[in-house]
Amino acid sequence: PSIETRVCLIGSAINNEKLIKQLKELNIPYLTSTDGMEYAEEDDPYYETVFIMDDFDGKIFDTLKSTDNRILGAPVIGTIVATNEPLPYTSRPLYCTCMQGLNLCFTNFKTKEHLAHLVTLCHYMGACIRKDMSSKIDYLVTNTLHGPKYRTAVSLGTAVMKEEWIHRCWAARHRDEPCKATDDEFLVPCKSKPFEGCTLSFLGFSDHEKSHMEEQTRDQGGLVADAGDLSCTHLVVEESTVTSLPFQPQGKLYIVVQEWFWGSIQIEAKAAESMYIFERVEYPARMTRSSTTSSLLGKTSFSRKRSRLREETLAKLAQETNGENSRQLPPLKRQSTDTSACIPDSMLDMSCSTTTSVKGEDLKATVSQTAAIVTARYQVAMELLQTEKNYVGILHTILNLFKKPLDAPNQAGGPILASEDVKAIFGSLPEIELVHQNMSKDLQNVMQQWNDTTCIGQIVLKYAEEIGRCYPPFVNFFESSVETITRCESRSSRFHAFLKINHAKRECGRQTLAELLINPVQRVPRIILLLQDIKKHTERENSDHPDISNIQSSIDALKKVMTYINEDKRKTESQKQIFDIVYEVEGCPPTIVSSHRQFVARAEMIVVDDNLCNKGDHISLFVFSDCIEVAKRRRGMKSQSMKSPNVHARPPSAIRCLKHIKLMSLSHIKKVVNINDSEDCQNAISLFCRTPTDTQDWLYTFKNDAANVGKSRLLRLLSKHRANTMCKAIDDNFICSVNSHELDVCTVDLGSTLGRAVRAAKKSSRKLTRAFSFSRTPRRVVQRAVGNMLSPSQQRPPIGLSRADSTTSRDTVDDDEMSDGTGLTPSMSVASLFETKYYFFGFLSSPLI
């Protein structure tokens, strides 16, 4: 017969109502007993009894444990209810499943009793304990950071935890919600830090760098002492500036280089000191040219003195060979990294030794051949090749020193950066390196077979299309790459240490990653300058040279690439600004995001009338290439200042400070009225608008409240982009000027206390009227409904404004028959505009019956 599982509640678990309710939900039969001995010794062929207890201590627990019965804690039942899993089968007592499935290893505990207690707690939480450290171990638990097991864990990338981790997990065993020991709330505070138990001192660093390293030491659990202090365990030395110690080391003091310090932070564990021991030397090794800054940045260092001496020597030799007796050549000079390095060895090797004599005719032929080949055009071509090689070396350094380790699948301590951050930093850099590697090889082959007919332009022209394909993605998002580096470095101490280690290496030439990444941005303009120089010297030497047209085609192709990069960058930044606006303005229409639309400017305004919103409200006008977005500042929110949207960090949607009011097309703005400044009116403009769905004209008046977009500049921008929208070269009649008294506009009371009080009283009156009215229909809804019911023939035109005049069409705006310089037709006077402004509200306020 099949054996069924039943549970037996022991001791205080009998009164655990929550536990009994969970057992009923699982349909598990249960029994109750004081000590459970009647079921522990019973050999029932039909049931297997599982004992459940609230606490794993006491005589009853010890007795049941000694009889090899299955014992579970009450939290296990709660986990089963939450996960819909069956009762776990385990030979050991299991109180909770906090560590279930984890393999642990212990080391560096002084007493066996202490270690046995920790092992027992881990067993009660479902963990499995292993004696030896291997790749199957998930966590190493230790109190001190030394020993063979610790070294093995560091080499395997296994996380090292403190004893506190076990106690925290055991203390959380009674939680209502199941938890895991791998949750961040347990792992992060209990993970061993690299410098715990260590006292560090620093020697040879600048004050700023020393202060920074001391701060990092404290953050990583270590202590700081002065150099020479007897309590110091590690002395970190700047190997490039320190050649000897100012004191005699005493005791067990590790003298290590700074790479040990940053490497320990990077792997989040104390690195092996034996690999980073500081070696005292009397004379530091000289830095070779391959590690200099000029080499990394693609700059060729020509020594004018050496070049001049070489030319003088060649001239002297050529003069001496004209005599009857040939003389011995001077000793062969060693190759330098200057101009002579750009000349093949075969050109300089004019004699095999200092004792070999050369005949006058042979020497004259050799010198003349060298002078013919080493021309200005050849030297510039060699400079192009040399800078190309240096540039490829920089790209190789960036990718192999920075990107490759960050992309490695098995990084010690886990990935330093997320894959999306790595992609954001390096972008299309691998494709750029591949293009320039191939171009460098082709240039090398051409320069090895140099002659008067050699063409350089066709090689660059061959790769112009690939350059135009892989450079724009990198250049356009270069600022984002630098921002990502800064953000990740400030958030991740491991990435900060990773950069510090690599920046100190010779390959970087004391350049930071951000400084190295700027080289691709500058490379294409440098190639253009070198090609222009080659073309100039080619035209001087041979005006009919076939390479002239190729070089010019290459220059044009690269300039086209630069133009495309700049244009694409401008469009990218504009699109980012539009997305920032959509994110900042609550209720902003999503249709505002368009590939053909560009952001132009943002102007902070104050509403002067009540047509668009309440008088005195602060609004923002976002001017685009074909429309205007009007957004109102939400109550209680501060303005985002006068800057463009792209300079602000995106605010959370819950605290958006602007609210959408209206989106107006520039084609619907018939006139922009420039209101002349007076004592009662300052910096005011009006927009005379009419949309195809409106039955009347609207006049919106604002006061410019921004310093970054002045009134005159705003008028010019509106006129320019409105003309582009209407497909006109220029629209002189779009802006008209009037006096403030003609439109009855006053801006004095906008900022006064009395004006604010009056506007607040009007607003309160409207709210009170709406609250006590029998009809709660909003006023604007009534106006819209009445306007839709009336046909165009039934609607009376405003006084002094005919139907033809009220509809401002494109033909009317373009009419040259203007009465004066205001841009208004005779039938459309300023008075008629003012009457139009108030006619519609007066018409709707009259009785409907």
C-alpha cells in the first residue's frame, strides 16, 4: 500500500493558528502531541509522520532528532504555501529554506565549538557544508582574509562572506514573507571588504591622490596610518616616484605597488601581495617612445636639429665626392624616432662600416637618389602613415585594455559593468579599428614601393564610405559615452579601481579613458589636413600628377562625412530635446515627436489675457520648426529656469512641473503683434491665430519673462520658421507693431500684490459660482456646444470686421495693398482686433432664449 505523509504538531505549534490554517490550505492531515514520542517510535505502514516545531531547541527536539525523524520548522510550511512546492525531504532538521541549495565552506575559525554552531545553523536553513574549497562552492565564510581557502576563493571569483551573514539570515527565519540568503539585504552588508583587518599607509603620492586613496581604504573596511607606523600592515608605494624608502621596515610589513591597492578594490577581495611587491631600484627605467603621449595621440615628433644636421651632412658628402679623391663616410648614425625614422633603412645604409670607402660616382648616385625620393610630399605621406599606425595603436589599447576585460564572461567578482553600459561607452569602436587597420596596411604597402607616380588619394577614397558608416554613431554619442564613464565611476568602486589600474599602465601614456576616446572624434579632420598638405606638395612637384584628382576626391568625400556627422549630431541632439520636453510636460501630445521636427527655443512667458488660460499664469513656449507647444507651470512647482530642456535631468513623472495647454501650428498664426514698450507695458507680444476648426480669430497676449530668449530674438525666430512652414523665403508682413493702448494691454499689475489679489478673488468667485450653480457644465463646454450649433451664416461677424476680413487667409497676408506699416489691412484695424477679442464672450453671455 502507498504511504501517505502526515504532520504532527509538537509543543507550542499546537496553538499556532496561522500554521493550522496553512496546513488546511494544503490539505495535509495533521496530529497534535505534547512530545510526539507516541508517533516517533510507532512503525505505521500507512503513514509517514513529519514533526513540526516552533523552535529547534529543548529536550523534546533533541530526543526527536536522535531518533532520526523528519523535523520541520513552522516557516517551512509558509514557504510551501507561497511556492506551491511539496514537503521537502531531508534527513536533517529543516527550520526554514533561507539557504536551501547553497554550498558553503568555512575557514579561519579558532574553536571547533564555534564552527559547529555555525554549521548547525546553516543546516537548519537548508545549506550544504563542504570541507574543501572548489568551484562548486557558492560562498566562503571566514573571519580573516588569509589562508589557502581564501586564496582559492579569490582566484575562483567566489564571494567571501562574514560570520554576520549567517546570524542575519537566522534572525529573519520568522518573517511572514519567505526570504533568501542571497537577497541584497543580507549579502551587501555582510560581504567581506578587501582591506578588513589591514592598516594601510601611502608613500610617493600627491596630497590629492593620497587623500582619495585613504578615503577608499576606509570605505573598503581598512584603517589608515602614517608611513613608518608600527601598526601598518601594508605600505602602498608609487613606483614611478619612489626609488628608496625613507625608513627601515620593521615587522611583517608588505611593501606593494598601487596596482595591488586598486586591484583589490576591483575584485572586491584582498589580492595576493606576492604578485605586487615593490622592487627598489636605484635608477628607474626610461620611458620608451611607444609610451609617450605624442605617440598615443598620433603626433609625429620631428627633431629639427637632427634633420638639419642630416641635410648638412648629405650636402657636404655630395660636395666632397666632386673631388678627385673619395673619402670615407662618417659613422652610420643610429636610427632615431624623428625624421630619419620615416626613411627606409635602405636609404640611410650608404655604407656597411666606418672603414669602407665608396667611389665618388656610386656615392653621388646614391645621394642624388636619396634627395630625389625624400621630398616634402614623401615626408607628409610618411607622416600620414605614421599617425595612422599610432592611431591604430590607440584604438588597440582602448579595446584590449578596457573593453575586452569588461566584456569577459568570467570576471572575478562578477561583471564590473552591465553590458548596456559597455556598449554605450565604446559604441562602434571595433568597426573603426578594423577600417583603419586595413587602411594602414594599404598605406604601408604603398610607401614601401614609393616612386614619383605613387598615389595616396585612392587609398583613402577606398575607405571613405566605411568611415562614413562607422564614425557617426560614435561621434554623435561621444558626450553620452563620457557621461556614462563618469556616472559608472562614481557609482561603482570596482569600475573606478579598474580605470585607476589601467590609467597607470604605460600603454595609456597617463591618459584617461575619456581622453583616449576623443581621438576618434579628431581623426577624420586630421586626415583631411594631411591630405590637403600632400595635395599642395604634389601640385608643386608635378601639376599633372594623377594623384591630385584622387586626393581632392578623398578630401571631398571626408568633408562630406564630416558634414553628415555634424548634421546627424544636430538632429540627434534635437530629438533628445524633444523627448525631454515630452517627458517634462504632463499631457504633451505624443505626435510632437517627429523626425522632421526640430526644437528651436524655449521662452518663459506670463499670460496677459484670459483667452488661453488665467491672467498672470506662468507658461513656457516651446518653439519648434513648425509648431509651438504651450505648457503651464503647475501650481506649487518651481520653474525649470530659462535653459533649454536638454540641460536638465529627466524628472520623474510624478513631479512633472509643466502641464500641456495647447499645441499650435505656425501656419495657424496669422500675425505676430509686437506691442511697443511703454510705462504700462513692457516686453509684450500677441499672437493672432485662427485654426481651421475655429469660427473666430483669437488674440493671445504674453509678457516675455525670460532673459535667454529676448523679445526681438523670439520675434525673429517665429518669423523665420513660420516662413519656412509656409514655403516662403521671407515674410515681411508677418510681424506688425502697435501701441499698448490700442489693444488695452497693461503688464504693470502682473507682478504686483494687488494684481495677484484681484486675480485670486476672481478665481475664488468662479469656483464659488460653479459650486452653488444647478448646472455643473463648464463654461467652455457650453461655449463650444453653442458654437457648433450655430452655422456660419447664423454667426454675426464682429463689429467693424466682415466675414471676409475675419478669415485671414494666405492670400490676404500676402496682399501688398497695406494701408500702413503695421501689416494690417484697412478693414482689419487695431480696434477691430480688440473687438474680435471680446465679441465671442459677449455673444455667449447673452440669454439663449
